Amino acid sequence: MHVRRTAAFPEDSIYERDLARTKANFRPLTPLTLLDRAADTYPERTAVRHGDQAWTYRTFRERCQRLAAGLAHQGVTPGDTVAVLAPNIPPLLEAHYGVPLAGAVLNALNTRLDARTIAYILQHGEAKLFIADTEFAPVVRDVLALMERPIPVIDIVDDPNVGERSGRLTYDELLAGGDADFVPYEPADDWQAIALNYTSGTTGNPKGVVYHHRGAYLNAIGNALVWDLPDAPVYLWTLPMFHCNGWCFPWTVCLKGGTHVCLRKLTEETVLGTIAAAGVTHLCGAPIVMSLIANAADALHAGIGHKVRMMTAGAAPPAAVLEAMASRGFEVTHVYGLTEVYGPATVCALQHEWVELTPTEHARLLARQGVPYPVLDGLEVADPATLDPLPHDGEQIGEILMRGHIVAKGYLKDPEATGKAFAGGWFHTGDLAVTHEDGYVEIKDRAKDIIISGGENISSIEVEGALFRHPAVLEAAVVARPDERWGEHPCAFVTLRPGHYATAEELIEHCRAVLAHYKAPRTVLFEELPKTSTGKVQKAVLRERASSL
């Protein structure tokens, strides 16, 4: 940990005298300015593509401002919450600008949540207006029945052949109904909220994480810097915009004057077909999206003749998957973060000398979580009880702690959870990791996922990495199974590649050949892995299954 003291100038310092903050030299940071810059600088550049539709930055800004005016006409005022339930289509993208331009806070809803959870979120977040795509009409109907108060619904009719109406206005009518003379808002202070994102809620109700304008702006800067994002990237929306506000790329892409390519449905055909047809240069996604791309038929890759860069986050991507992506012509950047830090907050920064390594060793290094974003003030692997930093030896496991500009305001209406998460002046991630000699952090497990067998700590991620090395394994997840003798032992859940075969005994022996024997799974089950809507394996479900065996 780099220790520094806080320097406060004396009140009578010459640098404090007659040098006040004014509108000329101090402005709130907000990503809303990124749209203005793009529209002013590149008004005729394509901002959005959606199927056979396309519009310029001039039109994109006009639509966002019309949305703000329409919201105000419906009674939305500064500080209100506007909830949106939609796939990756233009209205949800426009909401990332139009809602805050109305002075309100955007709550992008997970499209796979059940009606009870959505109703809870709308009530807890005190949503003033509910904008929903007609595809989700059955869920919306159930949500409205569960609500303790009425809430106006605006229908997005993106595909007139999908779903049915639930509200009295359509999204297009909302845009048309705003006052043409409406003057959009900007935040008075960049600490004001811009977005509300709810965590997965694996136990109890989900928690509402509150983002501020300053963090959203700096996240956009950080994304562009660590990815070395070029001018006018063509960005494909495979990552859900409801997930940490699409890791905040609705704002990042506009920073570089790029094109947002919207994608309503995510399949092998739509992803690879759109990459080829639209000339996509960049996309983001969880490791499951990498697996989808890497394992797609050769014919689907045939039309892609250019290099594509992908940013992935979540659990450490298996080295075998990274190798497969490289062989397909995809350059992968690995980042790590959480909802509470606007998505990505660390990056596995490339070192020039790594290109001389073997593909396997190169992929192993790329799978690490790496170093802090330049907009993150602090990153440490420390003893969670004392907060003392641990040696950079690649061995001692501690909790990842973060602090800085891209840490959220906290949890909405939950001071106890906020205080616990920010104890000691650090955000406690709950992820266990080591720091290597070169300063790169590598996650070993979630605190709740570490397996303790016979007093020895076993990283489920390490065991999963070994399983992925077997040619028959498509997906793998490892959890603890109760063991009368050892306390618990590794239990593996595996999905095999189509057309491949392997026995449990074969996979166990494979792991024993590359790991210390006590780390190898003693139980292997073959099934499709349960996942969240963002592609994360639901290990809590697997732990229950392992406990009931």
C-alpha cells in the first residue's frame, strides 16, 4: 500500500487567496457533456444502428432531448426515478441521456427478473414512470397487479409483432409530446445520482446501488483509456445495458464518437452475422459470450475478415477459452469489477514482453484481474480484519479492497449495508485474491466460494481452469460438497462439448495430473449450468445441489 499524508493548505496560503471556484473554472463532471461533444463535432456521423434503421449524432441528441422533454411533460422532475425494461434497443440507449437530461435517475431493469422482484424494485426505487418494451407485456401486467401504488406505463413498440400494449402512451408518442422549448437539466453537483442499479439479490431482496455523475463520467474516461479505444469505434451491444449500465459503455462509446449497434436478440447467428455485416470493431460480454463466439461453427466466422476486440469481465476467463478466441481472430481484454464500482475497475494491462510467451502462458497471464483503472484511486489485497496489505508473493490470500472516484454512492435506503461495505475507508468486494510480484492481482475465489478441505484452502477457480483444459469440457463450475472426513471437498458440475464424451473418472484423473491431488474434484456431475441473466454461473444453486447429494 502506498502510504501518503493528506496535505491541507493554510487558510492564509497565497494559493487560497482570491482564487475561488467559479462557473468558469469548476464544473460538475457528467457524461451528458460527452453526447454534446459528439453531436457538435460529428453531427453527420452515424451514432446508432438498429436493424435497417440508422441515425446520426445530430438526430440521436435530438431524440434524447425530446425524451427529456416528454418525461417532464409526464410530471417527471429532478430527483425522480424512471425505470426502463427493454432489451438492447435504441430507447434504452437514449434513456441513458434523456432521463438525466430531465434531471431524473435511470433505473435500467434486468429483463429476466420475475414480476415480484421488479415490483419490489419499482417500489423501493420509488419509480415515477415505467417504460417497458411490449415483449415483456405479461410480466408488466403481473407487476402492475403487485404494485402498492399505481405507476404510469409507457410502451416501447420496437417490433409491432411482439407482445401487446400495457400503457396509454407509446415511446414515440412520449417523445412527440414534449415541449419543444424545454431546456434540459445538468447536475448542480456531480455527486448527484445519475443511475440506480440493483444487485442480483441471491439472498433476500436485491440492493439498489446508486451511481453519481462524477463516477459515470470517469468510468467512461477509464474505459476508453484502458482499452485504447480509437476514434469512431463500431460497438456491438451484446452486453445487457441493464448490467451496470452496460458497464457504462452508453457513455464511453459517445466519448469517442462511435457507432452503437443495437442487438435485440443474442445468438451465435445474430452476433457473428452483425459483426460481419456492420463491421463491428468492439464488443463486451461475460465469458459465456466468449464461449458462444469461440464455439460457433466455422461458417459463421467466415464472413469476418477484420480483427475484433472484446472486453470481458466476471470470473477469470479460462486460459483455454482465451486461446480459442485468439485463434478466431478476437483480441480479448480482461477487466474486473462489480456493480458497486460501475462495472470494470481493474484491467489486465498488456506487457510488451508477453508476446514472446507461449499461447498457453500468455493466456494464463491474461486471465488475471490485473491493475487498477487510472480513475480508481486505490486497489489492495489485504487482511479483511485489519486492512493490512498482504505481500506481493502470489501466495497469501486476502480480500480485494477498492476506493476512489468510481465507487458508487452506496446502497439506496440501506445505511447498514453501505456502512459495512465501506468500512475503514475502503469498498470491501468480498473477492479473495493474491497479488503477484509484478503487482497484478489475481482472484482466487469469492469468500463464500473458497473450499476448505482438511484445513487446506482450495480455489474453485483453479480447479475450473484445470477442467477447461480437457478437450471435452465446454463449461465447468466447482463448489464445495460436505465431506464427513475432510469437512468438504471439490464437487464439479460439467457441461460437455457437443459430440464429445468423458467420464467422471477421466476428468478426475485429468485434474490430478495437473493439480495437487487434494485439489482435484472427488465428485463430477454432468449437466447444464444454471446462470444469471448476465451469464454468471449460479454457484449458490450448485452448492445446494452438492449439499443434497
